[in-house]
Amino acid sequence: MTDPEIGRARASSVGHVPAARERAPYLVAFAVLVALTLVEIGVVKSGGIPHRAAVVALIAIATAKAALIALFYMHLRYETRILKLTVLAPLVAPAVYGLLLMLDAAWRHMR
């Protein structure tokens, strides 16, 4: 290896990246979060949307915002698949438990 190649290899292994390149994904994620927040406010303030549709829209927007925060600010975007699944499992478990409780209540009501 020549000296410039060694310097580039050493810089990339240490993690030296220009500051603008390093911050760009976070700024984009922040801009998307701001836009989603404005959409949320628009959904809440508009009177023409049916209640159920507004609730579904707000839940979808909240889920998208949570995913953005987890991927970029919790750095899950750069982690291994098993670590991503480790974070996802506790989020899915309450939903499954709630669904089972609703099915049980419906079953008891039908008998």
C-alpha cells in the first residue's frame, strides 16, 4: 500500500468522516419528523376527516415517526438483523397480547 492508501484506510477504520456528510442523514430524518408532525397537526385541526380515519392516520404517522427515531437516532439502521429483531419483539408482544385478550372477550361474549 502506498502512503495515501494507508492514510485513507486508517481514516475509514477510525471513523473520520467529514462533518457535513456525517450529519446529513440526521438532518433529513429531522426534516421528515417535522413534516410528519405538521401532517399530524393538519389531521387533528381539519374537521372534514371522519373520526376513525383520523385515528388510523394518527396511529400510522406515530408509527412512522417511531420507526424513524429508532432507525436514525437509536442507530438501529446500522445494526445487525438480530439486534433489530431484539428491539422489535418487545414492541410486537403487547399487540399480540391485546389481540388475544380481545379474542377471548369476544369468545366469552358469544357463549
